[in-house]
Amino acid sequence: MKIAVTLGTRPEIVKLSPVIRELERRQADYYILHTGQHYSYHLDRVFFEQLELPPAKYNLEVGSGSHADQTAKILSGVEKILGEDRPDIVLALGDTNSVLAAAIAATKMHIKVGHIEAGLRSYDRTMPEEINRILTDHCADYLFAPTENSKSILLNEGIPNEKIFITGNTIVDAVQQNIDIADRQGDTPRSLNLVPKEYFLVTIHRQENVDNPERFISILEGLDIVAEEFRLPIVYPIHPRALKRLSEFNIKPRNLTLIEPIDFLSFLQLEKNARLLLTDSGGVQEEACILGVPCVTLRDNTERPETIDVGANILAGAIPETILECSKTMVLSRTNSWENPLGDGAAGFRIVNIVMEKVDDQHTCNRRTGVHRIKSGA
Ligand code: UD1
Ligand code: UDP
């Protein structure tokens, strides 16, 4: 039984870490195939080091590029590796170009695909992530849905019940496995001259927000008036895409402390001690909900409606006054005592159990029928 775990970006490394740890614990025959979509130290290697993950067996080093260019390079790179290594199943998590390309490559080679974090929908097809999610879900053989809601979305799209497994989201495992370690490793807020619960934390990096100058400026104006209203520092570990756009559009944010993207343990500490998180990140919306910190989502929609339903999150879009109003609502009137709806911290364990069982069944079936998979390029 051989398992290929494919990943390519920061959130995939974080959220697959519990699955990789579980595979390690069981001494499973698996390997990591890194697409190289993220390659800067602070978006990639720092997470392997800090989460003590084994190195990738393969790194395609595809780097940055247009959607088509990046996806095509990953597709042909993954196909070549899978052709040589012949795993029984490919696991991919989330909605990036790396996920879509790995899923397409594997499914065309008749290699089973397990999609972790299946069934999320923003219903906004202008987002590249939405296209990636839908197509990956419809390629996948096993769909690991984090919640009941994500399962019902998949059923409504015609995906058969027997392919879908509710497991919880592995981000809960990742937070639970690392929060105490994060607390022991130092005092990140203090090292940035921040007082616990006396600062706001921001991340903005999504294409629809930062590649559109009017929208990016509008969000930054919103943050500016939030800082003035609350008279609290706002710290923004800035993703390289956003940093590049600030410079291209010649935008100079006021009232924001820009820092480099930081490692996961330091970021967890910063999140936990923040008064409020403002973000367009999927992972940060989830972590806020898990850590009991209110969140303002700087988007018009979210594929994580469970966080809104429990009162942990609110959609603010990009209009400055709405961002201020939503921040006030979340800081002043929420109790921060919601139940975490995203899982119990055992998602990685469940996923690995199901994968092992399914691959075993597949071997038995193949032995009976004499079926062989086709080779790459066939
Ligand atoms: C990708 C995902 C997005 C996810 C994000 C996680 C897609 C379509 N988008 O967006 O869903 O939320 O990762 O962070 O897959 N860059 C660097 N160093 C790196 C990687 C990128 O400097 O290691 C810069 C390059 O200028 C690059 C830009 O960031 O052009 C965007 O990178 P890319 O991988 O295309 O998309 P992300 O914005 O990171
Ligand atoms: N993160 C981090 N350092 C940072 C910003 C984010 O470690 O400076 C982590 C965060 O804890 C979360 C993940 O990166 O687990 C989210 O990734 P990102 O926001 O890039 O992508 P998305 O979740 O939107 O796809």
C-alpha cells in the first residue's frame, strides 16, 4: 500500500501536518510530493522545520506563474512522478492550483484521489479557489468533508453518499497539536511590542482583494478607520502577493504595522492573543473560531459558513464603513463563547483509517479482477 501526499502551499502544509504525523505514527508507506507552488522560506520550509515533517521525496519546483502555466507544470510534473512511483492513492487538501492539478493527473491515471476539506463552496466562480474545489471534488474517489454542511453540498451536487466521509477539519488537529508548544516557545506579542488583547491582527492576500487596486485600497482604508476608532495597533504579516501589489500600485498603508509572514507557532500565538482578527484567509477564519477570537472576514462570501452560524465570524466585504461596523459588532457585542463547529481534533486519524481501509479493499478487488492501472501518458 503506497500513499502519495501532495502539497504545495503554506495552508496545505499546516493542514496536512496531522495526516502526515498519523501516517508516520503508523509507519505507513507514504511520501510527500511537493509541487513547489510556494518556495520562499517563510511560506514553505519554516513549516516543515517547525512541524517536524519529513522532507518531501519529490519537489517539482514549479514556482509562480499564471494559473494556466502553474497548473500545467504541476499536472505534467505530478503525472511523471506518479507514473514512476505508482501509489495506490493520492491525497490532496484544499483548493489551490496544486490540489486541482494533482487530482487531475492522478484520476486520469486511474489512481484513486482522496480530497481532504471537500465540499466547501463560496458560490463565487470568480475565485480561482472555487473552480479548483469544484473540479477536485468531482475528480475525487474519497471526499473527506469537514462538516455535515459540506457533506450536504456534495450530495446536492450528485456525488454519491458512499464516497463522502465526515471527518472534521484537520486544522482543529493542527491547532490542538501545536497551541501548547506555541505558548512554550516564547512570547511573540511581546517581541513585537504588543500587549495581549490590545491589538488587532490582519491578513489579506486573496487575488480578488489584492490584485484589484480599488478594492485593496478600500480595505486598507477600512483598517485605517478601525485603528483610529479603537486606538489599537494593527499588525499585518504580509503575504508576498500583497506586498508585491502594494509596491506595484504604490499604496502606502497608514496605521498598520507590516511584518514578514511569520512561522506557524508564532502566528498561532499572535492569533490567540489578538482582540480581533481581520482576514480574507480560509485558514485564519477557522483558527479564529477554534481559538475563541472574533473574526471579521474581508470578503463578500465565505465557504466556512459554520463559523458565521456560531457567531465567531462576520462578513464585512471591502467597504471601509462596513469594515468598521463589523469590527465594532465583533469586538463590542460578541461573547466569544461559541462551540467550535469544525471538528474534534481527530480528523487526521479518521482520514488515515479510511484511506488504509479503502486501499486494502482496492487491493483485494484488483487481485480478484486482475485490473492494472494505466501508465503515465497512456
Ligand atoms: C495560493 C492559493 C490561495 C491560497 C494561498 C495560500 C491558488 C490559486 N491560490 O495563493 O488559494 O490562499 O496560496 O497562501 O492556488 N510568491 C512568493 N513566494 C512564494 C510563493 C509566491 O514570493 O513562495 C509570490 C509570487 O510573487 C507569486 C505570488 O506570491 O506570483 C502569488 O503566488 P501563488 O502561488 O500564485 O498564489 P498565492 O497568492 O500564494
Ligand atoms: N499563517 C502563518 N503565518 C502567517 C500567516 C498565516 O503561519 O504569517 C498560517 C495560518 O495559521 C494558517 C495558514 O497559514 O494555518 C493560512 O494560510 P493562508 O492564509 O496563506 O491561506 P488560506 O487559508 O487562505 O488558503
